[in-house]
Amino acid sequence: MVDTYTRYAAFLTHKTEFTSESGFTPAQLIPQFYKFRDAGKINSYQFMVGARIEGLWMNLTKPPFNTNLKLRQAVSLALDRREYGITVLEGNYKPALISFREADGAFGRPEAAYWDVMPGWGTGTKKQQEIVQAKQLVIDAGYPQGLEIVFISRTGNPYITAAELFQQHLAKIGIRATTKTTGTAPQFDDAMLKLDYILAWKGFAMVTAAPEEVVGGYWTTGAARNTSGYANPEVDKLFIQMAAELDTAKRAALFKQIEEIIVFKDQGFAPLPSNAPEVFWWNRLQGVGWGMASNPSANSGLMRGDRLWLKD
């Protein structure tokens, strides 16, 4: 079933036993799922914190973003994060920076700290002001006539939907983006790991619910998943301090300091709202288990179905 709503309709009418979405449950359908759950007819599982954090990645090793902070700032300011949450995440979204949402313990930030407060998180009139500011930043960055950029994307949705939305957002500030599809997920990931792109949208996940995983994996110099080429000795140093710190409050303070350097001082990443994957299955289905998976598709054992059975 290619269409999301067709899949959910099949599940809600019990023509299928399990939903295997990776977190895009439409907000308007959530009450129907919870009604069945609260009646004891279906089960649900929401994956751990920090899963499916999303953002627009800029290649920091190649022109035009490698030495142009103003252009990176312009891209982030141009993104309408409310529209993204409604259009791409089906209205089921929460703000996040490089990891952790509002409810994600000591490492999260309250939602009130984002909207109309952080640069790029404006709504309504504030967002229009940010677009005007972003237009000027593009000019100040050395592109008075705007510029052309290639945006890489995986095939299918929500990837194409997101790519089209980003094209619209960037066009408002003079950045004309054309989309190049890379094919499969492995091909897309390979292009990003090789830094063979200029601009890309990607979600990433962690499985330990610890900030050391995301900072050490994505944002330290030369890290295995450093798909932007980001490097800042200050972040490397703070990461070591955070990893050695046992006090949760002190670790959280160091983590938030790292976030602010990456996102606001260096603009190494344009964060977007995200959501925590939640799956549902009817009571008849037995053998469902998750281990340390961060979303349904990451649990290959479950996807094979070799542990699943039906109880009549």
C-alpha cells in the first residue's frame, strides 16, 4: 500500500495487524488509535528519545557553504518550520535542535523556547520578518542576483514532498534549488557520507538516549557519521568534558552549550521539527519486540516477521 492513509485505514478496520510507519502518524488520526488502545484492543509503542531528529544539511567542505556563514544563516531563516511540520510530518511534530525534544528529560528544551524566540523558528509576522532578513543575508553573502543550488533527495515520499517544500522556501530568498534524486536509501546515505552533495534533508536517530552518541557520532571532527564535514575544536573539547561528567545537570548544560555553538554560532545545521515514531498493533499479533531499535525499519528482526504469530 503506497499511500499512508490507505495503510492506516486498513489497520483501523483490522484488515492488517500492524502499522510500520517510522513516525509520520497524522495528527488527526492519533485520537482514533488511542481510542482503540484505551479500549484494550490494540497495543502501542513509542520509540525512545532522540529518534528521528531532522534537519537540512549543508556541505561545509564545499562552496557555497564552506566559508559563508551568512548564506548558511539565510537558509535556516528561510525555512518555515510550522509549514514543514504540517505538510511533511502530517501535523504530528515537536521542535528539536541537534537532538532531544521538549519531553526528553534534562537534555530537552521547553517548546516555548523555540517558536518566535530562536532564529528561524518564527511564525506568522515573525516568519515574514525572517524571510526579509534572509534575503538581505543572501545579498550580503555575495549573491545579489541569488544563486542556483542542487538539492539531493531520496525517491518517494515524504522525501519528494519535503524537497518541493524546501524549494518553495528557498525561492523566497533568491536561492533556486533543483532536486536530484539519488535512488535508494543506501545510495543517498553513501552520497552524504562521501560529502558528495551541497544541500540535503536527512533524519537521523540514536539508540542510547545519551547526548554523547549524537555529538560524538555526528558533530566531532572526523566522526563516522559527520555528514556535513563540521569541525570545531571547541565542540570537540566540550564533548570530552561532557562524556567525562557524571552529574546529569552538568552534562545537560554542556550539551546545550554544544548545541548553541553548532546551530547558532556556526550554523552547521538547519534543524527542523521532528516526531517520535509510534507504532500500533492489534492484540491478536504476538511476538512483537523492539530491542534497541530507534524506529520500526531499524528492527530487522521484526521486519522479517520470524518471531511473530497470531493468537486466535
